[in-house]
Amino acid sequence: MTNKLFTMHKLITTGLIALDTIMLLVLPLQTQEVKANSSCTATVSAAQNRIETRRNVRVITRISDVSELYPDHPTARPHEYELLLEGAASESIMNSPKFIKSIAAKIITNCNSVGSVTFGVNQTGWSYSVGLIQGKVQFFECLDYDGSDRKLNWGEQYCSL
């Protein structure tokens, strides 16, 4: 029985290593590029620390490619950082537009392939996006979802579902 467990463990470990290797090869080069930029990484880390310091909140960060969702995104800026908030202080942060905009501006300035930053309360629909619109960092316009198949333009987001 011990031999079978060891063999199964070895097989699972080998499979996970292979899967990890495949995922690294499959990730878009642009996403790897964003993560490799030390100035960007330091800025996002500092933003996370700034939000969490002396607050009952945890920040989960994710990066995604939004070029398919927004074909008209700013040139060479197809990425978006998501800062997902968890904890009692989430509401006060979401109700602080100046605070949100200042953090987003720093990330956009220091991450040369990032065109927008979205702040959201994790596992809810509450989010605000801030992005580079006509050369300025601004909040995206909130639209009510009307059930249509209309594509969003850069600078627009659905704020209600």
C-alpha cells in the first residue's frame, strides 16, 4: 500500500510540474512582460501596502488582458490591474474616489502596458475602473446593463447587472 501511495504521489507531483511548465509557456508574453517590470511590480506592491496599512482590508491583485473586451484600448496598453478588496474597510475605500484615483494613476504611470486599474469588492459586482482616457487618468463612465450585445467603448463599464 505504501508503494502505491508513493507512486501516486510521484505521478501527481510530476503532473503538476508539467502543468505549471505548460502554463508558463502558454501565458501571453505581454503579461510576463508586465510582471517582469520591477518598477511596475514595486508600484503595485506599494499600492497594496498603502491600502492595507492600518485598515481591516486585504487586497488581492490580478492582471488581465482587456484588448478583446476593449479593442479601442490605448495603444500598447492592453493590460488591466484588478485590486480586489476583502474586509470591513472595503466600503470606505470604495467610497474614496480621490484615494482610488491616486493609486490608479501611480500604477498606470509606472506600468507601461497597463491602461486601466479596477477596484472592486471581491465576490460582488461593486467595482470602479480608472484608466488612461485621452491622455488623462479618469474614472470610466458607469452604464446600466440593458441586456443588449453592445460592445463597450474604452472608458465605459457596466456598474449594474
